[in-house]
Amino acid sequence: MEVVPQELCRLADECLKASVEVSEGWSGKQTALVLDSRAAGNTDGAFDVIAAHGELADAADIAVGRLVSVLEQDMDDLYLCAFAYDCTDEIAASRLESTFPKLPFLTGGR
């Protein structure tokens, strides 16, 4: 399997886009989850219903935040991997050229 650093960078860009979309999508809709304290009426379990809903909204916020963090970490890791592959390729090419300076594919056919 051939690893192309540019493709890793493209994938890293996609991870960044996804993290931004998730983050913006959540922050735009998060307020819709807030309930008025009177939304469950004045029945016996009303307070518990509103409290449970608030806990659910908080848990969802944490989950989305973690997803965004994972996507951003994946982006960083992909960029680092692409950089490492690119550097390794450059070092290997330089060593090969210094060891075998007259190879035609290294000198462009000179």
C-alpha cells in the first residue's frame, strides 16, 4: 500500500471540516433543548421530568464536545503522519542519491 502524504492532508482537512460542522450544528440547536421550568406542568413528577431533561441535554453537550475533540485530534495525527512520511521520503531519497549518484532516475536521465 502506498501512502501519499497529500492524501493524508486531504483527509485531515475533512476531519477539520467535520469537527467545525458538528460544533456549529450543535451550538446552533443547543438552545432548542432548554425547557421552561413550567413545561411539565404542576404534576407530582414535573420537577423530576425537567431535571432529567436538563441532565440529558448536559450529557449530549459533553458527547458532542468529545466528538469534536476526537475529530480535531485525528486531524492533528493525520498531519503529523503526513509530515513524517514526507520527511522520511526526503531523507531516503537524499541517502539514495548520495550513495548512488549516477542512477538515471535520480539524476533525471543526466
